[in-house]
Amino acid sequence: MKKSAFLISLAVLLIFALNVVAQEEEEESEKWRNFEVALQAGLGVPSNINWYDTLEAKAGVNFGGAGGYYFTNRICLGAYFTYTQFGIDNKTSNDVEDIHYKMYDVGLYAKYAFAGESNFEPYIKLSAGANFPKYATWVGPTRTILRELSYDPGLSTAAYLGAIYYTSDYGGIYLEVGYHQDWLQYDEADYAGVIHVIPEDVKYIQLKAGVTVFFGPE
């Protein structure tokens, strides 16, 4: 089921990009950028990680990078990697400072930029990929030992609104906010022969800021 959902999400991204490209080919002026490379860092705010009433996640950090190809001056399709880490709001464990919720997210994105003459360029972006979670989990016979366990990967999807401010002809700084959902319900991890299961999908808000550089056709 999750493999099918992953393939469907990727197909939607491709169809979205190709359809808009086809619609704009006749209207598009001469293309001035071919590629983009971006680096980012930001904050993540979880909305539903509060499992077993003892491991509530709190706001954390994220960082990563991306690179894409512009089919037109407005349509970009690329790949990304994002690392996200949430802390734990739990005062009962002595080693809680060393334990986190960690997510390694890699996939594809499609972006539509509202390009114009202004230095300010808003855009929308959709992404789909694979999330490799490493989550804080109670283990042991009495579930009193806290460990980070690597769970099976799951589908990652997100939608973003953002804007870039051009500080030069071929680059600028950007800010974006997005809603992220990782389809991880029932994914498993094995610790000492005992299977642990993620009880529900993971949802969170991401706020990112970074730098983007464009590379022209010449």
C-alpha cells in the first residue's frame, strides 16, 4: 500500500510539472536559468508526536539541501535531502537530553515560481520522497529504557509556500513554510527480538530559510 502511494505521489509531481510546462511553452520568454542549488536551515513544530503519554516531541531543527532543473523560468523539478530533529518534553528520564526523534528525508520536488520583474519572487512547491525515521522508544522488559530505534522507511509528502528575494542576478535568500506528513503508521523496529510499532502517521510544520543560487543557460 505504501509503495503504491509513493509511486502515485511521484507520478502526481511529474504530471503537475509537465502539464504546466506544456501550457507555458508558447508564452515563455527566453529562459535565463537552467539549474538551482539551495541550502537551508530552519525549525520544525510537531503536531501529533505524543505517544504513550510519555514521549511528547517538542519543536526542533532541520537543515538540508536541494537542486533542480528549470524546464521554463517558472517550472522546476529537482531532488532534496532534509534532516529533522525533535527533542523530547519528558522530565522523567535522566538521559532524555541524548535521545531525540530524528528523520532523514530524501525525495523529489516540483516548484512553480511566480517569476516577474520584481526582486521578490513567490512560489509554491510540492514534494514526495522517503523518510527514514530514528525515533525515541521505550524498550526493555518493563519499557523503562529509552533508546533511539531505526524504523522502516515510509512515504514523505509536503506542500510549501515560499518566496525568494534576489540579492544578485543569479541568487538570493528565501523563506518558506510548509505542512509535512510522513506516512509511518505501523512501521516497525526490532530491538532485542521485540517489535516496536509507530502508532500513527507523523505530521509537522516546517519553517525554512536559506540561500539559492541559479545557473544560467550559458
